Amino acid sequence: MPTSSPSNSPASSSSYPCDGGGAAYPNPINRMMPERGRHYPFSAAAAAAASPDAMDTDAAERAPAVTSVADFGVQSPGAAPANMDDAGGASAAGHAPRPPLAGPRSGFRRLGLRGMKQRLLVVANRLPVSANRRGEDHWSLEISAGGLVSALLGVKDVDAKWIGWAGVNVPDEIGQRALTRALAEKRCIPVFLDEEIVHQYYNGYCNNILWPLFHYLGLPQEDRLATTRNFESQFNAYKRANQMFADVVYEHYQEGDVIWCHDYHLMFLPKCLKDHNINMKVGWFLHTPFPSSEIYRTLPSRSELLRSVLCADLVGFHTYDYARHFVSACTRILGLEGTPEGVEDQGRLTRVAAFPIGIDSERFKRALELTAVKRHINELTQRFAGRKVMLGVDRLDMIKGIPQKILAFEKFLEENPLWNDKVVLLQIAVPTRTDVPEYQKLTSQVHEIVGRINGRFGTLTAVPIHHLDRSLDFHALCALYAVTDVALVTSLRDGMNLVSYEYVACQGSKKGVLILSEFAGAAQSLGAGAILVNPWNITEVANSIRHALTMSPDEREKRHRHNYAHVTTHTAQDWAETFVCELNETVAEAQLRTRQVPPDLPNRATIHQYLHSKNRLLILGFNSTLTEPVESSGRRGGDQIKEMELKLHPDLKGPLRTLCEDERTTVIVLSGSDRSVLDENFGEFNMWLAAEHGMFLRPTNGEWMTTMPEHLNMDWVDSVKHVFEYFTERTPRSHFEHRETSFVWNYKYADVEFGRLQARDMLQHLWTGPISNAAVDVVQGSRSVEVRSVGVTKGAAIDRILGEIVHSKSMLTPIDYVLCIGHFLGKDEDIYVFFDPEYPSESKVKQDSASVSLDRRPNGRPSNSRSNSKNSQSRVQKAQAASERSSSSSSSSQGTPTSHHDWREGSSVLDLKGENYFSCAVGRKRSNARYLLNSSEEVVSFLKDMANATTAHNGFQSTTADYMFLDRQ
């Protein structure tokens, strides 16, 4: 969009208002500006790449196309560009010694890259090229160097290829083949998007929805949405486009490749890749801010995008704040567990870390030694002799705070009239998205303010503000950086903003002052040496300008020394190399964790052994195992009323009835729930119900009885109840349940962070008061705190339960098959160990006042046939003795019959072989169980298969028996 000075400016006759506005004074700056308007003035933001959405830290996706002589990919991996001085654009790259969210770790720096040449597939919305069609099968390409390009060129021992959209619509196959061939020479691979997809995906969802939201501008109103149809169609186009990128990755992927996805355009890509091949090494990096969870949660597709990004192995951000916001969004919106390492979901860890980007400072330092740059410096020094030079270099964008900067300069001139002819502000602001009304309005606003100030404070020979709406070439920009006394960066919100880095790199001798917005990501790296300001506070910025202009040489030296050391020691290549190394290390650690995760339940083998057993025992948990799933639609805390009302999954009624009616099968539902809950859900089945972790038992055709140990001290109940009531009243949406032998406080639906703080405070109250000397266990769940009597675990109760069942059924045939499925807390996983023939008897049941921690046994290895009845007898005696030692008085439930038979009968009837024992955790990948089912839906599917197999097997046996009977007749 052509720009002209406002009519009230003394420079109204020129698009570049300079010193009186006319051609009376030949301007060395104008001579330094070639007419190639596509050059973006500063490599930091423009550099991001050749395209409007190139990867960079200054939201460079909005920048105009940039040209450069740097040729991405033609160098051998690790080689420098052919002409480093003219490579154009900022490099990327500083790195933290260790990403802040990941904690300290040593020895990982170069492990992934030394001694091998690893392929790296960089996937970004735009390729670092500008493509122009010169004929039916001929294309000309201009390669653009940006921060990411320069960083990747310097990574040693990595063979990098770039996958992305070329920025042009190529509907015909001949053109697509020709462009593919041309790009292949530059090690680039195109993704072909049609105009409709680009309109909906890029102009719509990316630029109209995600970009404003991530920069705290909020979601567009309905009238804005209508201009690009509606949100749903935009999001569908976004997912289709991401799948198209994924399809191209599939075609070129080789085993062992690292896939590095970039920016908000491709948030859905990690899921597409992992769904195709779970073993792909996938990293995702965001080059913009990530907003606080309160802002992000307004996005309608919030949950789907978060879960898609979490499919990546490593998620990277520029600053710790952005990483923290992302983790907070995952915990608050998805209800997942945030850890210092990242985000954990059912045992799978997605590492989240900060990787501050930087620049190739050596390139700027070398440029200052060039003859052309020195000539520019001399011209500028002469032109502005006797005046302090202040510089602003920005895209003309709402987030850059240009009006705030100029208004602060105006206030400075008002309050300090002696500086009127002693300081000049050079503001370079290149218009972007000139077809968007908001940007047109911003352009007019900036010109109006500049014209007013120049009219108020300008003279016939000089004006205080020089406003340029074109870009400078690299040499001119370096010269401007070098002569500038004060650089002003007043971004309202910026991913990083590398203009500040570039300015510092060019200030080796002058030692200028940097005024930096606290809302730019660079503030976290350069904040110690810069003057940090809130750009919305015009008075503060004006005072900072006066401070910078009058700063003592000693203070300037100290501030500059700090920033210069940071900028020059964080190389362009380190950022990319560190991310790739960290990704390799993360994948290696994930593989180690995966080896510790139980394998999936072998359905066919489990059912086969079941069908060929004589006396089977099925132990099933209830909550999150047999319950009906509740759709929460990503709402914070879910639907509390529905989720608290536990209901049996409707698809399980038929399979459960089939299994319960089999005379060779005993089914027990073992749950921490109250007796009434089990009665309501399972009263119609022929099974056994064990409530409150097995402390109460009944067959569905009989009465409840207690299996509690005789000497159970319950004196702590009243005092613990008061503590639970206290915290429930003070924690919104929390609740507690009082059972016969335990109290459970649940804050699943409360604010996650507040709930954790309250839980921590509650534990301190409990340990220092009510339970300091009580025989109780404290069991912490992911969103709950439970206090229960020592000895109240499912593993401790199962022997007594078995004894009662054996006695009641007069069971004579040994139990030779056990299937135990449940979503049990770690404290209750002793039930898995109880039955396991491969555990030594002395480690089966271990009672103490702390949570039980059991070593993992190799998963799924069947043992030789042997009876463990003798081991069970020893185990039961140890458990009974431990329980008696930890109890001091008897407190049996009033009105509930107590079983008085010898409950050691339960252990003696077990004759279990290793291949006939199947323990299975539901949705808990860190478990002592042998096997894993990922969700209650998988439990439903498995039990259906088992019931169908039972029906078919019994029917076959019945038919065979009939034939044998007829044959005897």
C-alpha cells in the first residue's frame, strides 16, 4: 500500500518526510534504499522467511516477502552460505542451558548429532522461497534467508529438507511437476494447496482466529467471521490442510528421521503424523506467544488442538512464560497432569521446554567491516551530527506498539523542550496486510500522529521524526543500527523480537541503550541490560527516553556489556542444534519409559485360557472400568453432576449377565465406592459385590457383611471429618465422601492449581494434628486425598473375600484362572501382586503406614506350573499379623454381620499357573499389572468378546454332550 505523509506534515510532499519535507537536502538514507520494496528492513522479523508467515520470533508470518542471496540447502550440511555477508535476514538462536520446564540435565547437548548424519524434515507453512512461473514448465526461485534457515544451515551432521507451501496456486500437474523439480534442487519439497483451502485455512483460521488470539487480541466478532464464512468451515479447512502436509511427510519419511513442525499453522500436524506412525520423532515449536489459559480457553477448538500438539514428543517455546501458559492450559482445560518436565497423560510424557531464539551475531559484526556499510555510517554520522539518534524498526502491525512509541516520544518532547532540536527518531514501519481494514486504519493513524508531531516540533531544516514505510537493505540497516544511540522496541505482544538482538550486535563500539517492552519475549533474555517499559504507560516510556539519552557512560557500558555478551554467545546454530538434540534425547527417554509400560492385554490368549479353565475368578473394578463415559466437551472440570453419579456402562449389561450365569465363573466387583452405589448398579446380576475397598461384601442374593479386621482403630474419624469439611467449604466445587473405613476429598472439578495448593495445606493439617499418631494411610490420587485405616486395601481384603466366597459356595474345585481388571490407585495395586505366582510370598502383601511401593516384575512371563497354596497361606498369616500390629482397638460396623469362618480357606483353594493369571490396569500405564487396557471402552469391547466366546463355547459343549448321550442310547 503506497504511503504518503499526512497533509499537515511539513514533509507532505514526500513519502519519506525528511528535514523539511523536500528535496532541498540530498538524503543519504534515501540513497541507501533501493526500490526493491520486497526487502524487509530487518532480518529479525522479516527474515523469518521469504513469506508472510515465515518462521520467526516477531510474528513474521505477517511480513512481506523477503529476498536474499542465501541459498537454503545447496550447501553441504553444516556449511556456511556462499556469501555470508549478503545472506540476508537474521539467524535464529540462543538456547537455555536447560529448558526451564525440564529441569537440569547434563550430557545431552550433542548426543543426537555426533557420529552420525541424521535426516531432518522441517515442516513449515511456507517454504523459504518466492516462486514465479515463467512458462508452462519453468519456474524461477528466489531463496530467502530467515532466522530458521540460517540456524539450520549451521547445524552439523544434519541433512535438512524443508516441506511447505510455495505460496502460489498451481492447479495443473505440469506446473506442479516442474515446481517440484525446481524446488528439489534447493532441498525443498512443496505442499500444493488450492485457493479455497488457502482462503479458509490460512487467511481464515490461521490469520483470523489463531494469530489474534495468541497475541491477546481476542477472537473476531461474528461479522468478521462472516467474511471468511464461519468458524467451523475454517477449522475443517485447517485440519484438511494439516493432513495435506502430513501426506507429503509420509511420502518422504524414512525411519529415524526427525520431523520438526513449526508454528500455529500446523498445530494439528503432530497428531496426523503419530496416527500414521507412532514411532516418528516429532517436535513442534511455536514462534509466537502462547496466551494464558484464560485467553486460550475461549477458542472453540481448544481441546482438540491441545491434544494434537501433545502428540509431539517435544513442544518448544521461546520463553518460560509461554511454556508455562501451555502447561497451564493442558491442566486446566484437559485436566492433565503438569510436571516440571512437561505434560503427562496416562503415563505418556510430552516434554515442554523453552528454547530462546537468537541471531547470527557474527554476520552483523562482519557486516560492520564492509566498505559499503562504513560508507553508510559516515553519511549518517554527518547527516545527524549534533543530534542523538533514536531508532524503531517494526512491521506496521497492531502488536508492534508504534502509535504508543510515537506518542511517548511526543510527550518526551513536550516535557523536555531543550531536546527538540537535539534528538531525532527514525521509525521504519513497513505496511503489511494492506487489504485489511484494521491495518489500513493503523497506517492512517501512524501517519496522522507523525504529521502532527512534526508540525508541532519541526523547523524548516529539521523534523523530530523520520518515518519510512519502505524497507532497507541489509547494509543500510546495519549502518543505522551502528549510529543509533537509543533503540526503541515497544511491542504490545511479541513472540521474541530480534530487532533488539540485532541492534545490540551492531553496538560493539557505540554502546547504545536499548529500551525494550516487557511484553516482548526478548525481555526475558535482555532484561538485565535493557530499560524495560510497559508500552501502554506513555509517561513511563517518555521518562525512559530521557533516562536513556542522559545515561552516564559507566551505566551504558555496564548495560551494554551484559546484553552484548548474551547476544554474541548464543549462536544461530545452537538454537536449532539444541532443539534437535533435546528431541532425540526425549524420544530415547520415552522409549525407556515405554519398556516399563505393561503391554496391551492379549485378548485372544486371555479368552482362550479362560475357556479351558475349570474354575474361574473374575475381579472387576468399577469406577473408570465398568462405568459409562461422560462427555465433558473440554469444559473445565467436566460435568460434575454427571461424573459424580456413577453408572454402569449400558453395553455391559448383556455381557456381564452372560459371564455371571456361567456356573464355572465367579464374578466380583471390587470397588472403593459405597455399598449403595454397587447395589444400584449391580443388584440384578448373580455376582459378588465388595464395597469400600473390600471391607464390605455380599452376594447379590444375600446381605452385606463386613470383612474388616477385628482390631481396627477408628478413633481418628471425627477429627479428620472436621478437616475435610473445613477444606471443602473453602475450595469451590470440591466434595468429600465419608465411608465406614475412610474419608475421600475430591477436587477434580475445582481449579487445578488452587486445588493442589489446598490439598498440600490439608495434608499439613492432617499430619500435624488428627492423624499424627493414628494407624491410618494417606492415599493421594491425581485430584484426591484419601485417609483410610491401615490394612484397608484391595489386596489385603481379597484373601478374606475369597475365604467367604469359598465357604459360601462350598467350593471344592481349585481356582485355576484369575482375571483382575481395574483402574486402581497405586495403594490398591497390591491386589495384582496377591495373585501373581511369580512374586515371592514375602513381598505379596506389605502393610505399613505409608503407601505401598512395589518393584516391577517382567511383564507377561508365564511361569512353570505350580500350586501357590502354601505361599498363599504364608502370605495370609503375614498380612494378618501386620494388621494386628498396626491396630489398637476393635471397631466393627454396627448392624453389619461379620464373617466368622476361617478366611484362610480363600488362599488354600488357589491353584494358579502363571499363564492363567491376567492382571490388567485400565488407563494407568504406570502399574504393577501385567497388562493394560487404555480405557473403559476397551474393557467393554473385551468383555463383549469374552461373553460371546463363553456363549459359543458352552453351546458347543452342550451340543457335544447331547450327541454323546444319544450315542449311548
